[in-house]
Amino acid sequence: MPRDTVAPPHPRPADTTAGHPAPNRPAEPVPPDGSAVTGARPIAGASLDLSGVTYRYGRSGAGIGPLDLHVKPGEFITVVGPSGSGKSTLLSLLSGFLHPQQGDIRLGGQPVRGPHPALTLVQQESALFPWLTVGGNVAFGLGKLGRPERLQRVAEALKLVGLPGYEARRPHELSGGQRQRISIARALAVKPGLLLLDEPFSALDHATRTTLADELMAIWWDQKITVVFVTHQLEEALHLSQRVVALRQGEIALDAPSKELSVGALRRILGE
Ligand SMILES: Nc1ncnc2c1ncn2[C@@H]1O[C@H](COP(=O)(O)OP(=O)(O)OP(=O)(O)O)[C@@H](O)[C@H]1O
């Protein structure tokens, strides 16, 4: 499928897949059976611009910034960094839960002033409402739409994550991986300009994690979505994204195309 804004994914240098169970990934992600190729209207990813963004907590001075970052529409970047380097603070700023003390954040050229449906965050533990059906959970952010469109969006989103027809199920009937797929479906249903993922697969077993990572890549490829993915796993970062941003002590220590990086080089830069 042609894309006009970003370069396609690429094979990695040999050592970048060390420890990863799927070193022979294809040069382009192939949609897994039953998932991403849906014919659903693509999600229009927005550009993301951070300019001089600073957030420091109290007297400790811990936090991030000043940070400058530009993410192109439809680009998939991963953010890595040791514990305490500022990854969660950055995601809180991007999702509008924190406000920069200095600088500004723009999504599609518009200032981010607070939480907004166009900015969706998927976290480590799926936060599904147990009293709602899967359909109710996925429809949660679609309140303003009429019922037929809501149902269509839910059906499309469930198809995207490979769980078509799951509307009537309850979260407790699902596996951990399926629940996380539903969380992603809920985020996709609102057709977000930016999808933010905070270690979304880290609570899952390795095989499920790898499967979901590949499915996410296929969805990204199919839907032209802009993605910022935070992970501790350097292999995962290189496997998934076109570009890696490494944070160290609240500053950008590296911002480079994945194809130019290896796990060893990243470890050296991050001092691990
Ligand atoms: N609410 C807070 N009050 C004070 N300091 C904080 C607060 N939240 C985070 N910090 C500090 O800000 C810095 C960045 O923290 P942050 O949680 O963003 O890092 P992180 O890279 O997400 O870490 P981890 O990988 O462990 O989740 C750390 O020094 C942390 O101690």
C-alpha cells in the first residue's frame, strides 16, 4: 500500500533483533490473518510538534526539557530510556494530562491544551470497564455519534485488532492479550490523530507480546496513523518503529532512524 508521508519499514541490522523471537520479520509488515486489512476508512495521522517543552517537578528539578521534537503525519516513533529518564512525563504532556511549564505542543498545528479524544493513550494494563460489554468499551469515546455510526466504528475497530464480532463479550471472558487488543480498538475507534502507547504489551507473555507488536505494525501500516510508543525494550523499539528517540535525564540523548541503530549502540548511548 503506497504511503506518501513516511518511508516504509525496513529490515534491521543483525544484532538489533538479539533476544527477539521473530528475527526474520518481513521487510514490510504483513497483516495477520483476520486482522488489519479491513477496508475501513483510514485514520488520518496528525503531525506532532514539541518546541522547547519543559516540565519540572517541584524542588527536585526532576522532569524533562527543554525538548524539541517533530513527528511527521503517519510516522511511528518509539521512545526509550532508563527508569526516571522522563518517558511517562513526556506521555502525560502529549496526552494533555500535564501542561508544559515552558514551550508548546501542537498536534496537526493546533495547540494541545488538555486531554482530547484525538489524543488517545493505551497503557500497560488494559483499563476496560468490567460492567460494559466489549462493544460498550470500544464505543466509550464515541458519545457524540449517532447509533449506526457508533456501531460501525466499533465493528471496524474490532476488525482492525482481529476480534470481529466480539461486541457482546465481557472483558472477564477475554485473555490478557485480547483485553489489550480491545484497549487498542477503543483507542482506534475515535480515529485519533495521535496514538500514544505506554508499554502496552509489557504485562503479556513473550509470544503474545510479539504477536500484538506485529499486529500493531500492520494496523499502523494500514491506517496511516501517527504513533508514539514508549518501551523499556530496546529490541522492541528497533523492531517496531522507523525512528527511535532516546531520553536520558529528561533530555533527548538520541533521535535517529532505527535502521542506523543497534541494541548495543543504544545501550551505550543510554549508559546501560
Ligand atoms: N509526581 C512526581 N513528583 C516528583 N517527581 C516526579 C514525579 N513523577 C516523576 N518524577 C520524577 O521525574 C523524573 C522522570 O520520571 P518519569 O516517571 O517520567 O520517568 P520514566 O522514564 O517514565 O521512568 P519509568 O521507566 O521508571 O517509568 C524522575 O526523576 C522521577 O523521579
